[in-house]
Amino acid sequence: MLSVIDISKNFGDFTAINKLSFEVKVGDVMGFLGPNGAGKTTSMRVITGYLKSDSGNVIINNKDIEIDPIHTKSMIGYLPEGVPLYLDFSPYLYLDYVCQVRNIKNSKAAIKKVINDLQLEEVKDVPIETLSKGFKRRVGIAQALIHNPKLLILDEPTDGLDPLQKFEVRKLIKKLSKTKAIIISTHILDEVPEVCNKCLIINDGQKVFEGTPAQLKKKIGKSLDEKFRKLVS
């Protein structure tokens, strides 16, 4: 589904990504980990087409994102960190607007589905600015899912959610992975064994580990925190 091949990105003399490669297939939920400044956000912006890489390729469903940007971007659902929302809109109006922008047919059915999946029914007609951080996060996830993308990229999807909400979102991610390839960028290490079957750790823009959570645990130390510190130190 997604092949990232030797992508690099520089900002002046600073190298944000250095020949990063990995693959994510339908059925995969990959945890994308790294310390602040490691290159996670830049990587996601390149993968989603918001930034152009200096070299390398991003291939989505056998299409290069730079050669066929419209088609490839239509297959991506993206939840950025601090997802921008129209605060004076209700969740329903906001999702309806997203449907119009994406030219989604049968928008009412699409909105109804994501509102049900993200448990937004009780607040669907309330101004977004009055919602809790957790509800705002769920609205952000809903907009990433509204067009039924094949590749889902989520930056801190459970940030601000209470334990029950986290459980429900993790359950939803596992369900979605049956038909989608999913990348989760997170700093919450406990999230990885809970929901991911793969993990990728980068530091200074370079891959330092790729494998399963079990392989990571076997490779270094006893706890996820300990492994993470050793890999990025």
C-alpha cells in the first residue's frame, strides 16, 4: 500500500530526514516513534504530500505521490497534530464542509457513519469551540476517515482522551486496520503494544529500528521506555 523509498529532506544545512525507507501494508498498524526533533512530523508531511522531498519516492498503491498527486492524496486520511477545526461550526457542519471539499457523494451516509464510529452523536450539533479536547480530537479523526481512505496517518490520535475514549479509539483503529494501512505517530510508548503490529523508531532523521513490538522488546531491555532511550541516545 505505502512504500517510502530513501526519502531525504533538508532545510538549509539541517537534515530533517536522511534516506528513510519503510513499507506499510493493508492490515498493518505501524507505530512511528522518535524523540522531539527526530523528523517524525517532517516525514509525515512528505508522505502526505504537504512537503516535497529533496530525494527519494513515496509510492501509494503503486502511484508516485509527486507524479500523480491528486489520485494518491485522495487515498490518504491525515490527522495532523493540533488538527485545525472551524470552531464556530458544529461537528456535523464541519464534516459536511469536508465532504463538499472532497466532493464526497452520499455525504449524509458518510457523516452518519463517522459520527457513530467516533461516538459524536451527543455533540454533533454543538459548536466545536465549546467541546472538550477529547471531543475535538475525535472530530479530527472523523474528518480523516470521512472519505474512507486506504492509508490512514494519525498524529497522536489519543492525545487528550480519557482512558475509556482511548480504549474506544484503539478498538476502532484495530477494526479499521482490516481494510486500511495505518501509521500512528505517538510519544506514548504504551500505545505501541496496545494497538500496533509494527513499529518504526527514527532519530536525527534516520531509522534506528523497524520490526514488531515483540522484536523490539527482545532486542533491548525489559521496558519500552528503556528500549526507546537506548535506541535514541
